[in-house]
Amino acid sequence: MATTLLRFASRALRPKPEFRRFSAAVSVPDVRRNNQTELKNGLRVATEDTGGATVGVNVTIDVGSRHETEDTSGTTALWLHSMLDKANAQRLASIGAQLTGQVGRDKTWLSVHCLSADLKAAVEVLGQLVTNTDFGLIDQSRQRLLQRMRDEDGDGEVVAMNSLYSMAFQNTGLSLPAVGRSHVVDTLTRDHLLNHVSAHVKGPRVVVSAVGDVDHNECVRAVEQHFGSVTATYDRTQVPIHPRSRYTGSDIRIRDDAMPLAHIAIAVEGSPITATNDRIALELSAALLGQWDRSFGGGTDVSSYLALCSSADHLTHSFRAFSHSFADTGLFGCYLVVERMKQEDVIWHLLYEWKRFCQEITENELIRAKNTILTQNARQEQHPVVCARNVGSQVLAFGRRVPFGEWRDHVLAVDARKVRDVLTEHVWDRCPVVAGFGPIEQLEDYEVLRGKFYWFRY
């Protein structure tokens, strides 16, 4: 017994190695091999060799709901569903590959996850889907899209965020929902889709990315063969005009006392994706505010101030901070699910925390936020399809793949003073946009909410 105690005592007294915080770690060069090639038609091919037995192949196209109008809303989503319908009859199922697609407000992604040996087959199928889409099953695609709209109508967060965008970017393409509007989708024809594809699917606006066990030269040859028909020029009558998005501080309220909970989204104008330091500062602020719902463990032993208040005083059922960036603008805000008689309190705590970020955020708080977003992005880098989508989006936005190490250095370089300056510019004394539906009797008037963006009152 004495020998055991002495052994434990000697271990306790033994000098322990010093560990640095993750956010202060020395920068390590990224060992992933990144390659990028631009074809004659302007289409870019980007690959990243990470090893493994599978590969994620993704086609990122610079087209989304912001490139539509009120009369063509839903065209991109219907086109994507048409591509996914046709893929059901392709040989992807026979080789064990998985096809997924997603349409956003500014981009469209079409991805295949397959074995490395099937890279050529995956590129061939993607090339057929993008360059020679079969609209023979357009009615079935329309029904699937309408069913997706009905599903989203029952999702409070989706409804609140769509309402938020419709008010924040009034009379611009960003105000339109990604899936479109049902009454417009019912009227879309094959000619609408063909005109939309020919106007927006051009070489410089398309990126084919592959991540995993991939050979760059082999991928380039396959893309040249199956995407060679994509043109790089426009006809005079075909050149699309994309007006700059315009942010408008405003609100939309739909009161329905029959609903048990209120869904509220509040935001201010964020940063464009190309303003790297400002965008990272807003992402750090969103990570610091975090997300929470009543199923989370920990009680009041949580790091987020709003989560602590929500747990201690039962203010919210859930909340999630967000920071969305586009080519020329963005949105920074928070989505909340609140009971009818606690909305004033939770909004006060939220805006108080934002104003505190503008003046009192500390380096220790930033360390936690940096660790959070670095960990989240490091996890995303491990999945070939998610990583391939990130590669395609970065090539469209910056013209190249941003290595994880370089992005990490940008995150670590942002200090508390920079975050305070950025939050002061975007939040302090700014006009918010507010969307709320449900039992929102206690949601304060817009003028009161606007005043709370500079008042320090209790």
C-alpha cells in the first residue's frame, strides 16, 4: 500500500509538460496537395489529394435564387430536381455512388461520393446532368419540388429565415427563397429551364472540384471530355444583368396566437465574403453567442451568456446565431424560438450581448470562439464531399483554394480590438431587420428595437 502511495505521489510531483492553447499554436504548413487548372472554356478544375479509398466530386455553379426574378422564382431549384431525377436511371446506383444536390441563394452544388476507381464514371454522369439535362420528367420534378416546399412551410426556422431575407433585401434577388415560390413553379416550362441554363451555365461560372484519392491530370482529362460543350461567351440578347443587393432595415410580423411558440429572427447587414477579416470577426462573434436548446446538457454551466440566461430563466426553447456572407453583402443575426410572454426579456439579453461585444469583448473569450470555428471547419475538411463543396465555393469567390492552414492563420490573427471595431461598424446604432410569426404579442415595436441598438439601459 505504501509503495502504491509513493508511486502516485512521485507521479503527482513529476514536472508536467507545458501545453499551448490551440489558438496560439505554431502555424504548420498544410501537407495536402492542391492543384488547379483552367480549361479553354474558362471552366476551372480544382483537386485536393487527401488519400483514402473514396473521392468526392462536386460541380459548383454560380447560379441561385438571387439570379432569378419574381416571374422565374424556383427555376434553379426545378433544374436541380430535374438533374437528380435523371440520375436515378444512371449507373451511379450500380457502382455504389451517392448523388446529392443543393441549391442556395447564390450557388448550386451537385456532388457525387464514390470509390476512387470510379472517378471517371462520376465525372461523366455529372457532365451529362449539367450539359445535357433531360427535362422529360419535368412534371415529376415539379411535384417533388412542391412537396419540398410544403415540408419547409412546416419548419419554423426556414419560414423565419425566408421572411428575414425577403425584408432585408427587398426587390432584389436575395429576397427570393432558394426553392422558389409555388405559384411560379406551377407555370415553369421546359423553355424556361433551357433559357435559364444557357444564360447562367458558362465556363467561368463553373468549378469542378474533387477531394480524396484523386489524380489531378486524370480528373482534368475527364472534365475536358465531358464538360467541353460548356461555352464561355454570351449572345448579345443573353447577357444576364445582376443588380447589386440593397439592404433595408425593416420588419415583418405575422401574429398567430394559436401557435404554441414564437419564431423570431433578428439581424443586421453583415460582411461580403471577400472582406476576409470582417467576415471572420462576425463569424467569431456568432460562435461566441453560439446555439442552445433545452435538450442540451450542462444547465447553467455553459459559456454563452445567452445560453446561461435561457437555461437559468427559461427564456427560450432554442436559439442559433448565424453569419451569412455573399459576394456583395451578408447577414449577421440570431434565430430564436420563444414563449409568448418572454420575448421582451430575451431580445433585451441578445442586444445587450451584441452591444457588449462592441465595447468589452476580451481575448480570452475570443480564444474559445476561435477554437470553436477551427474545430468545426477541421471536421468539415475530413469529409470528401463537404470539402469538395468548400473548394468549389472558394475558387468561385477568391479564384483559388484557400488552404486550411492559411485560413487558420487569418482566424488567429483577429484580435479583440478588431472584433470590437467590426461589431461597432455593423451592429452599433444600425437598423435591424426583424421577422417574427406566431404569438408575438410581446415582440416590441420596430422603433423600440431600433433604439436598443445604442441604448445601454436596464
